[in-house]
Amino acid sequence: MSEHAAKPGPANPDFFRNHIQAAVLARISTTPQRRHEALRELFRVTRPDLGDDAAMALAENIPPLVPELHEKWAAMFAARLVETVPGNQVALLCDGAPENGAALTLAYLMFLESERMEKQTAEDLEAYRREHPELTEKGRELTDEVLARRNAARQDKAARYAAGKTPRQ
């Protein structure tokens, strides 16, 4: 335990579940600006053909993950962790130390990547989509806008390239 960490609360599964869920949500939830920058960086790596303007447009228009779903998944993670990990180890992870908060976040991300959670997230997102059909049209509009910006950037680049060329003699 680090010297700055608070002593863990009572050895109570409800306390641990609540602490784990709160710790995960606090580290995952970010400001819109940080989220946009992270998404733009992701697009730079995974889609270098988009260009900066299109990547930023896409990043700015991707809605944040539905808070209710994040809360549900964090609660599922916390329940599973408390259920499967020995109490003394859970208590250590819940001591308030920053490194243990980071460990919980990493474990949460690994939990989300599990086969079970891939199925769960797909089901939850599909159910959310059915509950909010208006989002489908917004997605189409966003895709059209991003593709138009990408094409405009390509045409601009081609025009600048052509303007710099001189005819051969």
C-alpha cells in the first residue's frame, strides 16, 4: 500500500463493488476535449487516409458512450471481481492508491475485451439502437460529412500538387 493511500473500508462486498465501480468510472470518464483528442489520435493511427480535418470532424461527432451502459458494465465488472478474487486482494485494490486505481482500470478494459462482454456490449448497444432509431440517421449524416471532407482534402492536395508541377519541355 502506498503511503498516500487511504486504508480500505470495511471488508464488505457492497463497499468493494461500489468502490471498484466508482474508481473505474472516474478514470474512464473524461472531458469531451480529451475524448476528441484520443479519438483523433486513434484515427491517425488506424486511418491515416482520413487526414487531420476529417479525423477531427469524425472525432467531434462521435457521441460519447451512453453513461447508463458504462455504469452497467462497470457494475458487472465490480460484481465479477468481488465474486472471483480473494477478499484480501480486493481490499488491496480498493485501498485508494493511484496505482491500484490504474490496475482496476486495466482489469476493467481486459474484462470488456472478454468474449462474454463482447456479446453483452453488442446486445446492449443493439437494444439501445432499437430504443433510439433517430441515431441511425445521425450516423449516416456523419459518415457522409466525413467522406465529403476527406474527398475535399484529397482534391485540394491534388490541386496543390498539380499547381507545383511545370510541364515538361
